[in-house]
Amino acid sequence: MQVILIQDVNNLGGANELITVKNGYGRNYLIPSKFAVEASPSNLKQLEEKIKQAKKKEAKLLAEVNSVIAALQTGPLKIGAKTGTTGKIFGSVTSVQIARAIKEQRGYEIDRRRITILDEIKELGTYKAKIDFGSGNETEVEVEVVAE
């Protein structure tokens, strides 16, 4: 019996997936528990439409992520920090400060948990930070720390 899963089922498959199961398992467990629906022609058409909509949404999201990446790579982000006489900064630059600088200088709000600082920033200079957008989309951003 072929069924279309409505939601993820452990050891069976993910949502919107067409699978083949034994008749009793499908009729007595999956369908009554609202984990799946029978793979009728109308349900298959609905599945195709859902998949098409999901692909459109994913393509739109990918285009948006690429525009954000392009905006972030236009130049280094400038972050001001209080420094001593030797050029060392008081404290260090964190992902929170980088996220705030991206919002102020580029106009995009990025969650601080998506930002990874590659080198510890304790002195004035140029450093790199990595931003992970998920789904394998990531970029490196130059961060320039200047004295306030």
C-alpha cells in the first residue's frame, strides 16, 4: 500500500514523502493516527503542488540570502572599541557587536548565534568572522576594529 506521510515518522520517512508500507500498518496505524493519507490520484496531485510551492519558496529564500551575502561582502564592517595607549582594546569584540554593526551599516538583522569569530579580537586591526545562513550557505565578513 502506498501512503503519503503528513508528518515525519521515525524510521519511515519525512513529511510529504510517498512511501510503500504493508496494508495493515497503513490502514490500522498510519492513517487513523493522522501520520499519513492514502496515495490516491487527488492526494498525489496535492503532494506535487506542495512540493512545487516548497521549491518556489526555497528559491525565493535562496535569492534573498544571496543578496544579503552580496551586501555583506561590499567592504569591511567598522566597529569602534575603546583602546589603551598600546592599541589593545578593553575587553574584546563579540558576535553581538558584529551583529549590531551589520544592522547599522548594512541594514540587515542577523542573529548573533549565526556569527562565528574566527580569531579572538583583542587588538585594533582587520579580522574575519563567518556567518552561517543554514543549508550550506555561509560567508566570511571582514571586520575592521578601530579606536573610538
